[in-house]
Amino acid sequence: MARTSLKVAALAVTAFTALALTSCSGGDSGGGGESEGGEIVIGVALPTTGGSAVLGEPMTHGIEMAADAVNEAGGIDGKTIRIVQEDTGADDETALNAFNRITSENPAAVIGFPVSTQGFAVMTQVDRAGIPVIMGGTNAKLAAGSDWAFNMTAHDGITTRAAAEFAADDLGVKKVAILRESGELGSGASEILNEAADEFDFEIVDEEIFQTGDVDLTTQANNLRSSDAEMLFIYGQQADYIVAANALATAGVKLPSFVAGLQPGTYSQLNYDGFETIYNRNQCVPSAATEGELLDWSKTYEEVFGAASTEYAAIAYDGANLLFDAIEAAGSTDPEAIQAALTDLPESTGVCGVHHGSPDGELSFSVTLGHYENGAYVTDTSIDVDAE
């Protein structure tokens, strides 16, 4: 079952009915995430309601694709993967409750948490549970929160620095403004951009802050209009970007803007009058794939689920495969053995970039930078950070 390059060529197009994603489904679980029926129990914690549900649904599909393919190939050492899933919702308390319900199912590991604030909210419980948790948030400090925490997403320390370098060196930008949410996502990005300003010789001329969920960003937009910024970097949740676009358009702000991690469903809802050009930095962009495994995988995804694949679907697919590889390498569902195997994973190329284990828990190291042109995403450059 080795997948050193996470190949998708052999992935059959099926209805994916053999594997049912259940919400804390019943069953007697034994120790170490292995049930009496010879199943390996994997917890999935994703937002399927609230403003971040745009991430949760495609991630669910990505994990389902990975698990179903493994099960169809005979499982891991003959054991079938069984998923138990909980909705992390729109707030930290809901995420914490979801994690507690999942761990009551005694999973071998948990995968999910694409919202960094929710990842930090459960970190104490991650330590107490003592099982590997692979997260999908972008905060550079997320994987460092616990020895049991890993991150399947190229974090802001990688992607934001790459975007800043691109803005300075390729676009010639000298004056930058920041519009960001007040939590870990925004503050982490701000710290990285301010460090990058010294390195790449540009100036942060304005930094506007909002609370995630705010519905009126008029004051921030007016302040940005008064600045002499040449480019805007925006950091928030997907729903925040729609509010920000409307406020920028109303205020008459029209700057080239990096909208961090913008997803296709959100892009389609933006007021484009708020931007000169919309740039994006992601780990990968399935909609821009023209060849290779990402394109093949995206076609399979669309055939199965009737919707275009997204970056987070691909991230989750790769992240699940990394976890399955680690369980196979560990030769058991013992938490410490899986933890060690995740740390020591060899380099592989998934559908969404380059991956390998690391002592700090980071698993992904690729960045795609590009812009939207006539409604389509155009890749400007793709970077493997480790290759630099």
C-alpha cells in the first residue's frame, strides 16, 4: 500500500458508499484506535456549519476519497479505516466539544481543524488525549502547540513570506497596507509581513484590524483609502472577505490585493470593484491545474461529488494519505508509534505539493502564487520551499 508519491492514477471513480462518514457512530472500540472488528478508527473534526463550512465540506470529501481508496485496496495491514466525524461549527467552544466527542470514540488519530483559532482552542485537550492530531490551519505556530500536533497545510510563515517576496521583487511594490482579523491568523500574518518588510525593503504604511464576523468595515476601508499603499494584504475567514470587498468598493479603494487562501466559492461572491487585481497565495490551486496528478485528481473529485475541487479538498486528501502512510509505517495504532512515524515521513509529492515529516510537526512545504484574470486563476509561480 505504499504511496510514496500519493499517486491517484489507480483511484477508481465510485459512489464512495462503502465508507460512510458518521458522526460519532456506534461500535465497540478497543485500545489505540482499533475496534474489535479489525477497523482503524480515524476522527475527523471539520466545520460543516457556520462561515467556515466552505472549507469543511470539500475537506470531508477529500478525506473520504483517500480513505475509500485505501479500503478498496485492502486497507492498512488488512484493517479497514472507519471515520467518525464531528462538526466544529463556527466558534472555539463548539470545536472543543467536537474534539471531546471524537476522542470518546478512541480514534488512532484526528484530522481536521482548518481554522487556526479552533486548533489553538483544543490544544490543551490534544495534550491530554495523547493522540496525533493533524490540523489544517495556516498559523505558523499551530504545530508547535503540542508534541501531538501536526499541520498538513503550508503555514503562513511559508506562504505569506513567499507572497511578500513576490510583491516586492516581481511587482515592485514599496508600500503595503494590511487588513486583517484580530485573532491568531491575522496577528501571525502581520508579524511575518512586518519581518518581510525589512528583508525585502518595503514599508507597512497602514494596518487595519477587525473582528471576524464584523459586518461593517467602513472605518477600516476609509482609512485604507487615505493611505498611500500600493498593495493590500487581507487576512480573515472566507465570510470576512465578502464583507471586506463590499467595504473597499464603497470606499473607492481599488488596490492590487493578496486575499489569503481565497476559495473559489468565496471568490464568486466578491464585489470585484473593491480590487484592482486579486492575488492569492495557496498551497495548490486545483482550478488552475492543466496537467499532472492534480488535474487527474480534480477530474475524479468532480465526477464523484458533482462540484469542482478546492485547495482544502486537496490538502485534506494529501493529509489523510500522510496519516495512513504513518500508520502503515508504525505497524500499529499505538499513538506514540504513529507520532514518531509522522515525524519521520519521507519526502513525497501529493496532489497538493511536497510533503515530509519534520521535528516541528510541519508536513507541507509548497506555495502557489497567482492572480485572477477574467474570472480564472492564473498561476504566476509555484515554489517548493525546501528546494530553495
